[in-house]
Amino acid sequence: MRKILLFFLIWMETVFSMDLDTLINQALKNSPYISEKRIDLKIGKVTVEKSKRKKLGQIDLYGSFNRYEDPRILYPISTPVNIHNLTGAENQIIAGISYTVPIFTGFKIKRNIQISKISKKIKEIDLLLSEQMVVFNIRSIYLKILSLEKQLVSAKAYRTSLEKLKNDIQEAVNLGRKPEIDLYKVQYRIEDINYKIERIQNSIKNLKAAVKTLVGDQNIDLSNLEDIKPAKNIVLDKEFYIKKIKKLKKIKKIDLSKEISYQKMLTIKGECLPEIYFKASAQRNMGNSQYKDLWQVGIFVNYKLFDFGVRRNRYIQSKLDLEKKKIQKKKTELELIKDIDEAINRIKTYQAKIKASEKKLKYARSVEQAEKAKYEEGVSDLYNYLYAKAERFSAQAEYYDAVYNREIAIFYLKYLLEEQRYGQNN
């Protein structure tokens, strides 16, 4: 019966534990940071359609009402003129419809369509980069929570051992075998670890609140988080990763921004050419119960002769913006190289810290046992025993911190290289 109950409890814990993959999948669906970028992408698609439809021109309805001080001719005079056929009215209403379509705009519409298409590609990259950012942040916070929870378990075990030690000393004091000052020394350590436990608990609460915000669900249950498997050996060759930089979406985004700047520069150059439009309209002039239907078809040409240097300055501005984008690309590449180097060194540092912490923890346990025996035999002061216990707790906390920070550093390297997939061990 006990075995069945134990199996049931383990099964319940597994069923209701929250794993990293589940959190990430929920974030990809519900995160407000990602949803915002999806809307931006939809706006980009609509913008492309809007730019394309400008080639089709526009249809306008127009109308007016005028009252004159005396009767005015209702409609324009056309030959042959017959004065008796002219109709006048003091109150006149004009209603009509017109269609205007661009024939040539100095390639402005074509450039704007191209710019909108490139902008849409940038928004697609922004969406992917936002997903990568949210996934990395969730992973990082998740691992920090796991680290703190392990440290919390260790801290509570440390407190339990101190409380047991306090009870043992109390009995010894009652028997006159230990001085009463030893009780105060232990109580001091208990108060210190109580503060550390509360600090860890508050940090966990803050981190879980951050996860809920990233996931976009304040009601998600994070009371029981599933542990992860440590990553296996990873390549730590800086040059191996630097070769991949030019293919990154971050760099592609800057290249697309450069193309937009170039297209804008060409658009401004095209403003030196005339704009040609076709326009057709039909209208009805009404007054004194009379009306006349009129229509016209025409070609309109608009040429900007002189604008006092506005176009020239805009062209210079676009050229400077293009140069700025080139510098931004170089700057981004250099920053990525620096970040990759730092990420690799961070992984190496934490790997070394894990090895050192394992040995330190092993030695700390041995020292604690030795100091305990010496104190119980009365050949050593309680301070040495308490110090050994604190060192063992500190070594255990350092070990957990190093293990999970190594995983965070690996995830960060993959995030920089846009190689992280959405499985927890990738």
C-alpha cells in the first residue's frame, strides 16, 4: 500500500509540474511582446497592398452649393452661343464624380512599393528576433528560479541542522556540559539563515512574476518547475562562431535598412522628373429646376521647377543615412564578436567554477564532520563548527549557482547566434 501511495504521489508531482518547453510554447502563442510584432507584420502586409493600389488611382465624389446675388449662368458657354438658350440661377448645385490615375510619377510609386516590401521583410525579422528574445529571457529566468529553489532547499536543510544543534546544546547546557553562550552563537546563525531564506523566497516570487509577464498569463501555475538536463559538451572556438555572423538576421535587417535608404535616395532623384496623370470626370450642374450634364477627359502634367533647395537637402540627407547604415552594420558585427567572446569566456568560467565547487563542497563536508566531532569531544570551540557548517552551505550554493549559470551562458551564446530552437535542451 505504501508503494502504491508513493508511486501516486510521484506521478501527481510529474503530471502537475511545469516544464520549460510548455512555458515557451505558451509564450510563443500569448506573449504580448510577440503579439505586438505580429500586428506590426500585419500592418506591413497591408502597407504593401496600399502601395500597390496607388497605381490604380482614385475615384472621388464632389459637390458644392452656391448662392449668388443675381442669376449666374448654370453651365459653361460653348459654341455656337445662343443667348436665348442660356440658363441662369441664383442657387446652384454641382455634383460629380472623377477618376484620377497616375501615368508617370518619376518612379515614386514603384519605389514606394519596393520600400514597403522591404519594410515587411524587416518586420518578419523583427518577429523572429522577438521570439528569440522572449525564449531566451524565459529560459534565463527559469534557470535562475531553479538555482534559487535548490539553494532554498539547501538553506532550509542548513536551518534544520542548526535548530537540531541548538536543541542538543540546550540539553548540554542544562546538564552543565556546555556554556550558555553557545546557544547565542547558534541563534545568531539561525537568524542569519532565516533572513537569507526570506531573501531567496522573495527573489523567486519576483522572477516568477517576470515569467508570467513574458508568457502573457498571470494565472499560470509555477509552483512546481521541472528541472532540466545540463547541456553536453559545446564548441568553445571563437573563430568558429565569428564566421556565422554575416548570415545572422540581425545583419540581414541592417542590409534591408540600407536598401530602404537607397530606394529613398532614388525616389528623391525621381522628383526631378515631371508627374503625369490622367483624369476623367462627369458632373451635373443644377439650378431653377434645370440641369446640365458635363464631362471631361484630360492629361495633367506637374513639374516642380524650383523648391529653393529642399530636394537637394533631402537627397544629401538620404545619402548620409545610407552611410550611417553602413557604419551601423560594422558596429553591430563588432559588438556581436565582443558578445560572443564574452559568452564563451563566461561558459569557461562557470565550467571551471563547477569543478572547483564540487571539490570545495566535498572538502567542506569533510571539514564539517571533523569540526562536529571535535566540538562534541570538547577539544574545539563551537565557532569553528558553525563556520564549517556555513562554509558547506556556501559551497553548495556556489555549486548550484555555477551549474545553472553555465546553462544560461550556453543559451545566451545560442541566442546571439540565432541558433536556439524551442526545445529545452537545444
